[in-house]
Amino acid sequence: MLGVAIVGVGMVAGIHARALQDLGDIAQVRAVYDRDQERLEAFCKKWDLPGATSLEEILAKPDIDVVIVLTPPNARRDIVAAAAAAQKHILLEKPLATDSAAGRELVDLAESAGVTLGVIFQHRYREASQWLKTLVESGKLGALGIAQVNVPWWRPQSYYDEPGRGTYARDGGGVLINQAIHTLDLLQVYTGPIAEVMAMMGTSALHQMEAEDFVGAGIRFESGALGSIVATTAAYPGGAETIELGFENAAVHLGSGTATVSYHDGTVDSFGEPAATGGGADPMAFPHDWHASAQRDFLEAVRDGRQPGATGAEALNVHRLIDALVLSSRERRAVTLKEVADNG
């Protein structure tokens, strides 16, 4: 039985607590910490979990093996450094960090200490997502020609009125790093690496915030395939994110927890069950099962001495894509992913 500690009890912490309730066969939550004492007490009372007075108290406990860090991305460096030094394995809620350079530092800290660093990309663990991954890897679909990502989400102004939300200092940006990151990560599971991007982004008249609530981009993959990205939190009332893939032998539609494959011979296969995705005004309107699957994979990886399905090092891929999109828009030019990787 692995001992787990939770650090940070903000908006997403309830999903993690509920998911961990399903994992009693492998893990037990033995401590929870948040700097806000009132919020910590309310959380521990709701979920019947033991609180801790400090991060140091958690890291000193020999029966804690894994620290799940749910703080904003700008508040993680010192937590990760201390946890790694204490030989605790670390699971981070997305994003890994505010940008790829900061993310690279976290990866290096964990690698130097010899501890496992994972990131929650729960969309990978949807049954339809995994079914499609197996199908793509089989080669049955043929070569990829085009890929299209659409994230038509909605967030009311009240969402961005929380101090720090939608800022570069705390969050690392807007719709790209907070919402679209899941879909952009999943995209590359099916397409392979992206070589180059050209983007335009900005803040629409529908929100008052520092970072972007809309981005449109063209992309070129290392395979030679072409694609597009459109992502926003200004599309009321908000809809499901989708990935459309055009292969040599079939077209794929992935969205709302289901995958549909339309072959050129007229055959149609589908897999999965429709589910909410949190694309509307309530960002927590999605099932906890995907988080539970991601947590289980990480915990089993720690137990078995293997790498989890979404490592910190692997998360750098989507962060470099986001950095490239931001740089392309700011400098109004095409940006290669190699250029961004060389800088962090």
C-alpha cells in the first residue's frame, strides 16, 4: 500500500480526492496540506482526510511515498525540489510548469534525485483515446495526411476574475496552457512530433484578462502531414473539444469520449461512451474516472519500478508546442519546435 500526500486543495483537488477513493487497493491518503488553513480544514472535513501543518511535516513522514501537487504552476519549483530531495515520487496536475524552461528544471530535479515525476493528462486515459491509440499504432489507417484540433470552450468573466488566473506569472498563459493543453497533448499521441507552427492569438472582447482566450494556428508535422489548431474559451455556451485525423485509409473523429473511424470502403467503427468534458461554464463538469485511471497508472508505475504513461519529460513536448505557438504569434512568423527546444 502506497502512502499519498496531497499538496494544494484548490479547484481540482476534489476530483483527485474522489478518484483516490476508488484506489483503496493500492494507495491511502495519509496527509493533506494547503497554506490556507481555513480551506484546508474544510477540504479535510469534507473528504475525511488527515491534515498536515506544513510541507516539511509531510516530507518527514516515512509512510508517504507519493506527493500529488495541485498548486498553481508558478508555485511548484520549491515543492518539487523538496519532495525530490526527500525521495518522494511526484505527480503534478497539468500543466507541468509555466513554460518549457521551468518544466525542464522540474524534470532535471526529479531525474537527479532518482524519483518518478508524472503529469496528469487524464484525456489519455479515456477508453476511446486508448482504443484509438492502439488502432493508429497498428498501421491499419495508413499514413496521416491532415489533423485538425478544435477546442470551442467557454469560461465566464467570473472565472478570470480570480486573482492570477489567465496571467503569465501564475498560470503561464490562457486557453493554451490551461484548457487546450489536454487536446494538444493527446493530438501528438496519434500524430507524432510537430515540426513547425504559425499562430495568431489574442484576447477577445468577451474577456478581460492578460493572456489569450483565442488562438488559431497552422502546423506541420515531422511526418510531413499538415494541420490546424483553433482553441478558445470565448465560445458560449462551450462545446466538446475534438480531434479530426485524415489518414490514407480512413477519417477519424475523436470527441466527447467517443471515437468514430470512417474507412474509405464505407465501413464505420466506433468506440466509447459520450461524456461531459468541462467545456462550459463549470470547469469541473466531467467524471472523476479519467483522473482515477491516470492516478492508478502512476501509482502502479511507482510500485512496479517502471515509468508512468505520462512522464514529466514527455510533458515537455506539449509545453514546447505551446511556447512555439506563443512565440509565433508574438513575432508574427513561423517557429520550429527545434528552436524552442534549444531554448529550454
